[in-house]
Amino acid sequence: MKSSLQSKLARLIVVSVLVTGSVSIQAALAVNLQPSPGAPIAQARQSLWRATRDYAARNTVAAKADITNAVNWLDSATKSTDKNTRIEAARLKHRLKNLQGKMDKARSASGSTLLNIWQHSTALAEYEAEKFSMGLGKLHGANEIKADLIGAKLHLAFAASDHFVRGRSREVSNQLSRTEDYLNKAAQASNKVLVVKINEMRGRLKAIRHNLGDRGAQAHVRYKKLMAAMNLIIHNL
């Protein structure tokens, strides 16, 4: 029979996949998240996934070793040329160091925190991959808009994880504000057709903000639809 922490892990994997849309549930359960060689954030994400798995299995020693590996990779990521990556990697590293001293005591809270950090690292790894892909393409006027939408998507994923895992409205609100800032910036550089689509996304974002206390099925749908809209425009730009 699964422990309560293991059951919670399984449920929260579904939350992560629903929100980011970046990996299938089957792939997540099989830990089939292959990082690009030498990519620190992707490597940190792998270490964090192993940490969530080991901690759920009550193998705290292994989980701590995994976290140490993740901290080392995140330290490397703080030297990235991308500002967002540097900032967010430093934040994740700080949170992990704070968590290490609490893992033997508050198991449920520590497990949720660890899952939340893993979800943030997953969103950040996807952000890096999309920015890298954009950089390989031919430079054009839509690149700035695309970069802003990728930034908006990153903070929306952070908000969703904080909403469903941490349950802290203040953090969720802060991440939604960052999402809105990026959408506003993208709108300023967009044509009329794209502005209409961004306005629709801002409307969906407003609905999420007005329902921060809702963690049920409709809340998941709100995030999923907004994330899908962002993904579609990012793909088409």
C-alpha cells in the first residue's frame, strides 16, 4: 500500500503535467525526462525528480544526496547568460538549502516543498529549451514578442505550482503579476490580430486571479486553457 506521501506525489505529478503540458504522465512516472547534455537546469531537474521519488519512498539519505547534486547544478545555472535563468536558479538553490535542514522533521510539508521546487525546475528547463530554440531560428520582428510570451508562460507555470502545491495566495498573486507584465509587454509590440489574442489571455489570467481560493477541477481548467493559448501562439510565431 502506498504511503500518504507517495499517493500525494502521484497526484501532484498529474497537476504538474496538466499545467506545463511539457511531458506525458507516463513519461513523468517513468522519469523519462532526458536533459540536454551539460544543461545545468535540466540536470538539476533530474536530480530533483530523483529526490522527490526517494523522499516519497522514505529514503531521506538518498533524497538529501539528490538535493546536493541539484544545488550544485543550480549553482552552475546561476552563471547563465539568461537573466531569468540566473535569478530563478538562485531562488531554487536558496529554497533547497533551507529545505535540507527540515527534511527529517516535517515530512509532509517538506515533500510538498520538494515537489514544488521540482515543478519550478521543470518549467525553467522548458523555458530554457524554448529560448534556445528561438535563438537558433532566423531573427525577425516576432522574436521579442515570442520571448515575452515564453517569459509569461514560465511565470504562469510557477503560479500554477504555487497554487496547487504550496497553496500560498501571495506567491501565486506575485507570479500572476509577472505573467501579466510579460503579456502587457508582448501586446505593446504586437499587431492588432495578436493583440486580440493577448487580450483574451489577459481575460483568462484575470479569471484565475479572481479565483485564487479555488483548487478544484475548474481551477485546473483555467490554467490549462491559458497555457494552451500561450503554447499555440509561441509555436506559431
